[in-house]
Amino acid sequence: MPRRKAAKRTTMKDIKAILRLTYAEGLSVREVAERLRIGRTSVSTYLLRAREAGIAGWPPPEPLEEAGLEPILFKRMGRPPRDLSEPDWAAMSRELKRKGVTRTLLWQEYRAAHSDGYGYTWFCEGLQAFEHRRSPSFRNHFEAGAGMQTDYAGHTVPVFDLDKGRFLEAQIFVAVLGASSYTFAYASFSQALPDWIEGQCRALAFFGGVTKSIVCDNLKAGVAKALWFEPTLNATFAAMAEHYNTTILPTRVRKPRDKGKVEGAVLIVERWILARLRNRRFFSLAELNVAIRELLDDLNDRPMRHVGQSRRQLFEAVERDALSPLPAAPFEYAEWKTAKVHPDYHVDVERTVYSVPHGLIGQKVDVRLTHRVVEIFHDHKRVASHVRRSARSGHVTVNEHMPKAHRRYANTTPESLMRQAARIGVNTAILVERLMRDRPHPEQGYRSAMGVISLARRFDKPRLEAACERALTINAISYSSVNAILKSGLDRAKPSEPVRPSPPHGNIRGNAYYQ
């Protein structure tokens, strides 16, 4: 709706001009009103009051000053001189900021103190003019390729999710170039960091180049600490800026004029794109983005009224060559986290633990997560890299990260223990096998088996083989029994009865296996 033009206030100089044009030049009331841009009713009223005051020609009977004209014209109306003192606009502006105070209340208080003061319309216009003088607007001058402004539209578009069986509200990301107003729009399901970063990257790819800076809102997903002089960016957002060799400039909190270009672009996108899609139904983001792209091309090709060119024409003429080239590879989204290395030289990332060199136990490290890789940094140096596991509650360990003692134990398997025991003798191999077979889990017999094999370093292999033979004979299947036999020298004594072979069993290989 067009704004109503404020009526012109009539001054004493205008009244003298009305008298001169009417009586000296012979103009009609309509012609005088058109020339002075004053209402015809006002012209007729002032001519009537002039005739009643005895002024019916030009020049008047005696010279009149502008200051002395008002008492003569309004004398017969019985009207006292008008109170022309203006209110204290600064005080009025301060009072208007107080809760519950309105312009009507301030005008009523003004008229109570100045009964013949100005009317309500003039009062409101004077207060508005003071506000404009006190806080003038800065007109930005946008240099080609200097900046891209980004923001989210306030309107959303419902998209029906067939898997969830309900509507989801799609958020509309908007980006615009400063010099050409070339506009980009894209729909996503959230304003979270992944969608925020994807919107920035897609906008730069759409424009085909990189601007010197990106002016954005203080979105919590991208700006960790919203300080005007030294804002702190999210690590992922900062990495994206470094990848594209650009600068992020967050705006001030609740200061939309800092990004006025994209505020206007958001309004245009809502009116020219989203409003036209209001009666359509979408079942996927891809379908919605195709529809947005079609209307976006139409918007960028439409001539701008005050420029005479379309956004695309202006972009090709002044801004495309001013953009820096895009990187060879697109930005790979990665999240950054801080973690502390546990005593087991692992860090917990998304409920999965990943190993780091054991010398970093107790240190804080930075973790970079992509869709495929988990990278761990210490003092800006990468110390570990793992393939990211899709399943949670697991562990990923690299042998090189372990201490030597742990590394030996980590490489232990039932097959490796059996091979070591077989090199000592058949009876040693049978005893080691039974140590692991008689436990609920083979790992529970690892230590006993390793202990039996280690006895070969303290005693020679023939004695250990004889001790294992005697332990099998008396069915003393344990490390402590074999150790006691060796210490007491019973391995040298002949057993009272020959060794009886073990009964056949599906889990026992038998003597022939080790020959």
C-alpha cells in the first residue's frame, strides 16, 4: 500500500502569496492551489478571512510584515496568537521507549501544557522527523566481488516425509551478491551446522567463484561467540572459510541493517518464489529444490525496475570476473571435537573408541570427523587416522599405538599359543590346548598357557615336556601344577603307571596331529 504523502503546513509567506496571486495576477482558487501546492479549501479559507479583515486587493492598504499578518487574519475569529513553541523532541523520544507510553499520551500531555499548541498529526510528524535525524541510515556501497550475504528466510515450506508419515518444515537458505544482487536459494530440513555449511558451499558453486568475505547472521551453528570486534567461529565454519580462502564477517546481534542486502533478498524470495509455491505439495527436498531453481532462474532473469537490467546481466557484466576461482576440490564437511586420551590410550568419539599413541595418555587432542575418516591431532600435528566405524560401542586399535607389553598380548591367539607349545613337545601342546579348552572362553586360559610356555626359559625344554607329561598323567592341568613338578624335580622321576591316552574327544586333536 503506498504511503500517504504528508500535508504541507501553510506559513505566513504562503498566505501573502495567496493574496498576491489572487488579486494581482487574477488566478482562480484552483490555479493558486496547484501553484502553491496547498489545498483549495485552505486557499478559500484564507481569502475569506482576508476579506473579513478588510484586505480585498493587492497591494494591501498598508505594508504588512509576515509576523503581523496572523493577528489581523484571525482577529475576527476571536482566536488568540498560536503557541508555536516546539516540544522537547529528545525528551519525547526517551519517554516513548518506556513501557506503555504511546504517541497519543505524549501529545495529550503536550497539549495540557500548551493548550493552543500543534495538532496530533503535526506532533507525530515532528517526532518521526527527529528520530530520522538522530539515527540516520548508512547507504552501503558494494564493490564487485567484495561480499556475499547469507541468511535463512522466515517462511518455511512443508514437505511430506513418506517414511515418517508426517510433514516436515523445510528451511530456505538465501545468499546474494552485493554489487549485482544475484540471488541463490536452497531448501534443507534444518539450520544445523551441516545444512548451514552445505548452503554456503552450494551458493559459492552457484555463483561460480568466491567473494572476499561472507557476511552472515550470528547463527549459533556457525558462530560460537558473537563478539563484534573478535567473533569466535565454529571450527568447521572456520575450516570452510580457510578452504575457500575467504573471510567470515558475522553481523551484530539484532542489527538487520548490517546485512540489509540479504534481508531484501529474503523478502524477494518469499514473495517471488515461496508465495508461488504455497499451493503445491512436495514429497522430497529434491523435488522442492527443483521447483525453487526454476523460479530462481526466472527471478534472476527478470529486469530490475530501477536498474534496467536483470540480476544475471548485471552479474555477468560487473561481478563474475571479480570473483576468485573456486578450489580444485569442494569442501569436505568435517566436525571438530576436543577429547582427552584415556588411560587405555583411546579417545571416545561418538560412542566408539579410537586408539592414539600411548605416550599421549592424559593429553587433550583435537578430533576431526568426516563421513569416512576420524583424524586425531595434537599440537596441530596429526597423530592418528582411522576409518570411521558406522556401528557404535566398538573399539578401533592400531598395534603401533600400544606399549610393547600390550602389543605382545594383543597379538596372542589360540593358534599362536599352540604353535609355540608344539615347538616344545607333544605333551606341552596337549596341556596348553586343554588349558584353553577347559575355560568358558579361550582368552581366560591365555595367561596360564603363556605361563606354561615361559617355563621353558627357566628350565630346559625336555624337562618342561616331561613335567607336562606327568601333569597330564595325574590330571593336574594348571600352570601352578607344572611349576611345582619342575621345582620339586618330579619330572625326572618315572611315573608309577604309564601314561594313558586321553579318551577320544571331538575337540582334542591327539598325538598324531603334532608329528
